[in-house]
Amino acid sequence: MQERWRHIIRRHKELKNYATEVLLAVEKPDLIIAGKVGALVAVKYFREIKPHYLIVAYREIGGADGFIITAHFISNIHDIRRRRIVWKS
């Protein structure tokens, strides 16, 4: 987990203080859309954070296991909503 987190914050420094929110986005997403090559993308809205939407790409590996590929904040989910919705709360 630490190696993946270092990789993510190296590319997205704005996430440095948001490890809990990244995990929450995967555990309790508002929306899950299909990602690339079998990945899933969790979308979580945080009213108190700007930009408001946290996007977390991850891959499941059997059952409850998996790993986070990357994460970042976006201000508008209009473009990503064009992708196939896998699950919606």
C-alpha cells in the first residue's frame, strides 16, 4: 500500500493529505464506472473539498482484494459519466 500511495502522490501532490478519502471513495463510492482494461473507477463527492469529486481507479483481484492504480480530484464528472456505469448508489 505504501508504495502505491507514494506513486499516487508523486503524480498528484494535491492528494497528500487525503489518504482516508481515497480509501473511502473505494469503500463507499457514489458511482462506479468502467475503467480501462478491466479496471474500475470509483467516484466520490466531497462537498467540503474543492474540486469536489475524487476519482479513484482500482483493480479488484478476487473477492475483497485489489489495489489502487491512481487517484485525482476533478471539478466536473460530466465527461466521465459517458462511460459505462457499473454501479450507482
